[in-house]
Amino acid sequence: MTDEELDGSDATQEYEIKFADIVSIEKDNNSSTVVLRNGKTLSLTGTNDVDQSNRGIWLDHPNLGRLEINWKQFQKLNIKPVTVDWLNFDDYAAMVHPMAGTITLRSGETVKAVQIIYDLNQQSQFELLEAKINGANRQLPFRLVKKLTVKNEQSVDLLLRDGSVLVAYGTHSVNRDNIGLLITSADQQQWLQWKDIQAIEFD
């Protein structure tokens, strides 16, 4: 929150600076250059807010989900107002209905499902697919995923509804440890093991 404080020190003193008073934070080896709204520039070190012991940054965005940026990847944060169309309660309520779609099996058979329980625990579009993408931890809402294709035992390709393609890996949600799908089709429930699944195209 903007009323929380960034801690650090330079050669002369220790600082506790509210994020509301900061224009930018830029990594500089094992310290950070912090530009304040009063025009002052500080080079701070000595705490995990500003040096390499920083545990990372979570970025939340309605069209990206949640992205973890670790300190090695981080370079600079500019703090300023942004316009974001966050979902409200009614938006989430509209997505409570079960996920549905078409599953393609490795045998070539396709199955139309009116309900999909992914990894036996995720049922609706507002739930999150957790995986590593481009070296970063992501929590991606299922509502953003158009198609999931098994790439190999360790990863899947994700086709998003905006047309972009991502490779997801690193968690049981997208590798051979996935427990599989519990689907409802033609009023019958069926468990599909992950090893038998080739692709899932969500409605």
C-alpha cells in the first residue's frame, strides 16, 4: 500500500519512506536508486527492501493474473496512478458456473464436457492456474485460457483468449503430477488421467 514504508540507509542516515512519496525505485547492484516526489535522489542499501535480499515483487493485473518478479529479474519500478478495470463482485458471481469445454485424448477421441474439475480441485473460471512462465511464478485465471495443450511430461502450451501463447511448467498443475480431470458428460461423471489427455479447449 502507498502508506507503507520503504526502509534503507545511505552513508549519512537511515530512512523510512512512504511509497506515496516515491517516484521510482531502480536496482543498482546491491542497492537501489530511489527518486522522491520532492526531487531528491537517494542511493539506499542495508535492508531487503532495497538490496539483493529482496524476496521479490507481486504484480496483480486483471488481464495478467498475478506475476512474481524476483530481484534478479527486477530492474525498475515507476510508481504512478494507473487506470485498471478490476472485476467487481457481480463479475465474479457471473463466473461461478462450472468450467466446460472439449477434451482431446491422446487416442484421438474427443469428449465434450459440460463440467470440468481441473486437477480434481479447480472448477470455475475465476480460479487460478499456478505455474512458472518465462522463469517467473504466475497465477493465471482460467478465464484467460482458451486452450491448454500438453507439450511433454513437464509442461503445457497455453493459448490465451487474447491470442498469445505461453509455455507453463514447474508445478503439478501442468506436469505429469497433475491428478487429472473429473468431467461431466452426457449426465455421467468420468475421471480422465493426465497421461491420457492431449488438449483441453475451454468454452
